[in-house]
Amino acid sequence: MPQILKQEIKERILASALNNFLEKGYRDTSMQEIAQNAGIAAGNIYNYFKNKEEVFSTLIGPVLAEVKSIFGIRLKDLPIPNGEERMGISERKIEEFIKVYQSHQKVFVLLFEKSDNTKFETTKTDVIESLSAAILHAKNSFTAHQATREQEMLIKGFATAYVSGIISILLEKADEALKLNALHEFLPFMRHKLIDSLQ
């Protein structure tokens, strides 16, 4: 079979899988349904993917890599003499996160809202943990005093509210411009409240 045709079939399988996963969830979607909706024989799907998990991983992989590159905090990235950058919550990172959503809306929903029963179901928690760790590291590196246990809890709560709030706004069934306006009000408010509380 020519390579172009193989690639076309693989793309049809992935498109079918994406729609099925979004509609029914990972657990309730079968390989047979994916194949049927892709217009291929059920047995033929295994020439392209060994199982449902591989199909899901193939869909999620590029978006997950982008999200990890945004929130995969490395210590050498942190010492920047600006309050928001030091807290690991720069406008640049959030804008990159929003761009991932804008470029891959369906897969973004799949990753953050429909990945139950997969190895990716902790992605949102992982992003929250990464942001929380970056903020805590920044607080301890750039202020005179180590964070108290109370401040650590505040940081974790902030990271949870911040990431969950962004995702919640992005996933609203509303006009994209309206969602972006809401984010541009939400983000500075949250950042400034955190920075003020940790001074």
C-alpha cells in the first residue's frame, strides 16, 4: 500500500478516535467503533495501532509535550528579577498555554477533561504541582524568609485555582474573544493577589 494512503488511513483513525473519545470517553470507546467510524475493517486498525492506549497516546502526545515544555520548570529558568516571572507565572507562559488550546482545542479538551482511565488523567494535577513547586522555589529563593507551612498551603491553593480557572474559562461554550477577555481580567488579578500575599 502506498505510504500516502497509509498516512491517510492513520489520520482517519485518529480523527475517528478523537471524536469517539470526546463523545463517549476513553473507557466506553472500543477499537471496533473507532475503525467503523474511520471506514476501515475492525481488524485493519491493528495494522496501525496495537491498542486503544496507543491511539490515545498518539492523539495526546504533541499537546502534552507542548504543555510540559511550558510548565516543566527548571531551576535555571527561575532567577529573573521580575515579581511575576520569579513566581513562575509569567504572562508569556500563560499566553503559550492559551495558544496550545487555540491550536488544538479538541485534543486540549481530551487531555484536560476526558482523560479519565488513562495514564494521562493526572495531567492537570501535574501542571498544578509544577506551578506550585516553581512558585515555592521562587518564594524561597527571592525573599528573605523561607515559606511557612501556611504559605505553602496558600501557594498550592493558588496554583490549583489558577490552573483550574484558566482551563475552566477556556472550556466555556462561549465566543473565543469573550473567553480571552475574561482571561485577561482573571490572570492579573490572581497573580497580583498571590505576589502581594507572599511579600
